[in-house]
Amino acid sequence: MQPHFSFTPIFIFYTALYAASCIHVEPLSTTQPNFLLKDHTVQKTERNVPYKPLINLQNGNRIQNKEKTDHYTKSYAIFTKKYRKLQTKSPIKKPKTDTSSKPSVHAQDVILTKKMLDQLEQAYKTAPDTILSEIEGIEVRAKDLISLQMGNWLNDNIIEAYLSMIDKRSKGKVYSFNTWFYNKLLKEGYKGVSRWTKSIGNVFSYDKVLIPIHLKSPGHWCLAVIDMINKTIQYYDSQGGENKEGLNKILAYLIDEMATKKTSQLNKDGWRLECLKDIPQQGNGYDCGVFLCKFADYLAQNRKIEFTQSDMPYFRQRIGIEILNKKLM
């Protein structure tokens, strides 16, 4: 077997140097190109300096120019150092992958079994007007459940049924208004909604009050949350919108409600109104209702909001299964 030789750049460099030492070099001009090494590449630049051959042959005797020899030695040392560094250079690190759109392991904490998913698929095939579930007096029909399929906007029955289950789970710490409350308040003021809390007595006895908001133009679901303990009214919009007017209307409602029901005055200066920005955002035009439901779910549990747009298909299925079984998982 013939031995295998590997020619490295250093070997080639030495070979070329030896060949050059045997050739008589004539000066061609007063300026010659100078080769500089930079980051394992050779760059050619012009320098206006007298040219002196590195090696010259006169009368058969080789005469070396000491200045150029020293320059060569330094250049070779630099070349060797950069070549070795290039050989041992660590691989280029890949940029970190953006995980903002990846499904969250924490969000998808319940495995949806084949039995659960089959139950949901069977419910989708039911006649539209068939009542599939009834939660706190809210009838959920097959035509309501279909709004949970991908690409559809959630309707008010699905949202109200889900918020009712959140209220029940909280055991008296959270109360949710229905989907008509906010628009009624905007249109008619406190007078139009003064009797809406008659069945619960005192709205101030809850830690948190959830208000689903439907913006008719452009048709978008958002959530307002009254935190009685921290005295804040926060606005959650999965499209990053603001609604300071709406928050002021809700604060005015609280002032009137306290004056009417508790015969005392609420100090509005102690309250903060916030339109939150650093929250998950939707990546399409139809998942706003799902975001509303999950904002409410997480906030009612004082749980850190860490789901993403990619969790929405999972949440749609999970909400449907929970409504069919009348219980949050």
C-alpha cells in the first residue's frame, strides 16, 4: 500500500520559500505589493517603500538581507499562531431559539387522553341545537361548542360558562360579570347595571372581580380585572390595545356601587388603572376569546401567566372537555 501524504499549508509555504531562494530576483520598481496576514486570509496592499529582495544570488553565493529575514520570521510566527488557532477554533455557537412561540410545558400540565378527545369530537358532530352541558344556568349547545374549533371566535356562552367554573372553583374569592355587563355600563352608566349584583350582595367581598369585555369594533375579546386587595383595575388585551376610558368607567362604577350598597365613599386616589403590555399576545385574528379565558383562569389562581400562542389549540380542546364535564382540570 502506498503511503498517504497530507500537504498542509505550512509545508506548501516552506516549499515555495525554498524555490524562491534559488531564483535571482530583479527589482521591478520602487514600489511593490506587500502581503499582510489578517484573520487567516491574505490581503494585498500597496506601500510606497523602496523594494528590497528577500534573497539575492550574486556570483553563485546567496546573500540574505537581514531586515527582510527578520520580517519573514515575524510573519511566519504570526501565520503559525493564526493557523493553529483556526485548527482548534471552537464551533460557532448557534443563536438561541426564540421560545416565545413554543408550547409551554407548564401550560399544558394536563394530558388530554384519547377518551377525552373522542368525547369532544363526538360532541362536535351533534345536532346544533342539542344542549350538551348546563353550568350555573348557562346552557351550552353544540353550536356553541363548535366555536372552540380552530379558526372560530369563541361566543359569549362558552366564555360565560368557563368563567362560571372559575368562580365555583375559587370558593367565594372570585366573581365574574357576564359578557353584557361592560357594554351596558358604557351605554347606560351605573343606573343601567345597579341591580346586577343583587344576587351576590356585596361585590367588595371578593378578592377579584373579572369583567369580560367585547369590543364590537373590530370584534375583539379582552378582560378587565378588579383586584380589591391591591386596589388595581388591570386591562388584559392579547393584541396590546389600551382602554383607559373603559377602566375609568369601571372605577366610576365601583365608586357608585360603594356609595349605594355600603353607604360609604371609595377613595379613587388609592386605585391604580393599568393597561398591561408585558403579557402573551395572539398571533392571529380569532384566538382572543381563548386568551381571555386563560388570563382569567391564571389570574384567579394567582398563577404566573406563561402560556403562548402555540398553546391555543391545546386550550381550545381542554376548555371544550372541561365544559362537557362541568369541571376544570
